[in-house]
Amino acid sequence: MSKSNADRPDVTIVVTARDRFSLAVRSLENLVAVTPAHARLIYIDAGSPASVASEVKRICSENGFRYERFEHFLSPCQARNRGHHLADTKYVAYIENDVMASQGWLEALVKCAEETGAEVVQPLICQGMPLHTEIHQAGGDFTDDMDAFFNGPPEARRLTDRHLNHQGKRVDEVELSRTETQVCEVHCFLARRDLFERFGDFDENMPCSKDHVDFSVTIWAKGGKIMLEPASIVTFCHPDRTHPVEPMDRPMFILRWSPNWQRKSLNHFRKKWGLESDPYFERYEKLTSWRYHDAVVRPMVRKLPMIGHSYKVQKMASTIMLPVISAIGTHLGKKQAAQTADWDSHQGQTSPSATR
């Protein structure tokens, strides 16, 4: 649909990568189809393969979007920061490159923010196929006792992280309405741009795990409000047999979910919010390899004829392959840190090569 400048929502869409690139072109084409014509959009392309980069750049050029290319990987928080540093609108709408949006998704988020005054608004996030039918997340909680979490002694502070309300249920099975929520998932959300001036940037000391919880806790700690707006619906295409981690995705995926990055995130989060006494983190640290097993090892083993679907074979393969994949993740993490530091020192954090 066509709109005049005066009718366009005062919002910039920022697209970033979660942990892969194979859905990037399809996701961007979807955005073009369901978003008002001539919408402002900044695409943060950090290290995608040449074949993906060329298609994304073409789509951006054809639609008047701003295309920002980094030759190295960025963590999600790094990419989001670079996005809002380049925006100059009242709102910034973030969406990851493996998310499919429904018609009217953006307008509903802006309407909710305008009517409630919320700093952050999250859509109803679905998962799987068919699109927009099965719930992934409909709000959630990071603690059962807000007062104890922020004001109590360290031994009383507990992270609940119950952030997947109604997960697995069909959208038509539950009654959802606009409501305040403790936790915002970062697959897609709308934020007032000035909140970063008031509350600070996304914390780049958290390269992966719990970055969404850290963002949510920060909003609450500084007096902000997070709203769930179920009139806006998007679908997160999580890695599965329908949307597998492709060979082109593996370097980024292995880096994003490396045990080192996960431990760095968890340790920083624990110290930042005074949760050293919370047993949650010890339990979670034992789960740092499950994405490697489910999205990398198991799909590779399944391709073996006759024996690939054997649980024993998959378990044996994990025992052999996971240490190797973890070592690759550690190497990629060191390389990414050096590349980011070098880029920032020579170009500045918000001055990559740009195509408008």
C-alpha cells in the first residue's frame, strides 16, 4: 500500500541475524510484502555468505532500504546497537532474519506503544508451520518476586525465566489480550528510540544466552514498561526439519551458541544482577551443548544410511563431535573479537560501508 510521508509511522525497522542466514532472503521478502510501502528499514548484514548478501542488497536497493554490511559476524546485541545508532525515528522495530511477519504487524505495535506509553512492545510470537498458528511465546516472567529480585538480599533473589507462556498451544485455543509482561523476547519487538539514551545500549558483554532477559530486567529496573500486543503476530522459524541449519549457517550458528559465549553471557548476567546465590545458573550451564546436538550433530548423523536414526549412533556421534564443534566455536569467538576490535578502531562502531 502507498502512503504519504505524513501518514507513515515514525518507526525504523532494523533487521539483524539471530544465528544463521539461510532464511534471510525469504524473511526480507516477507517484510516487503506485509509492511507499509516506503517503510524505513535498516538491514544489518554481518558476515552473511556472498550469495545471501547480494540478494539482500538487491532487495534493499529496490525498496529504498539502507543496507549496512560488516564483513565479520556480530553478536545480536552488537548488531542491534548498530541499528538504533543509525535510526532517527521515534520508534525502532527490531526483527530477526529468521522471522516471518503477518499483515499489519508493525502498525499494531506502534498503535500499542502510542496508546499505552510503553517503552517496549512485543508481538505474539509463533513457531513452526503453518505460519502464525502455534504459539512460541506470549509474554512471561523473569522472577516470581519482583521486590525480592530488585530489593532483597542476594540469597533471596531468584531468576524464574518463565518466558514461554502458552508455548506449543494453537493461537485459536487461547484468549489473549494486550497486557503488561515482564519478559520481552527479541525475535521481534518495538522500542522507543529514546529509551537507549535513558537506559543505555544493549549489553554487548552478553553475546548470546539471556540477552533478552537482561534487556527486560533493565527496562523494569529503570521504571519502563513492556507490553504484549497479540494483534501483532510474527513467526520465529526455529531450527527444525522444516527450517534446518544449512551448511552455510554452521559457522555463525556454532559461534553464536559456543559454550564460551554462553558462559560469558551467564556469568556477566549473574554478577550484573546480584544472582551469585541463584542455583539457576549452575543448572543452565549443563545445557550449553543441546543446540549443537539438535541442530548440527543430529541432522548430519541422520543422513547416514541405515543407522542415522539410531539413538545410540546419535549419542555416540555427539560424544565424538561436540568437543570438536566446541573447539571450533572457541576459535571463531576469538577471531570475531579480534575482527570487531579492529573494525571499531579503524571505522568507528556505526560507520560500516553503507548502501542506501
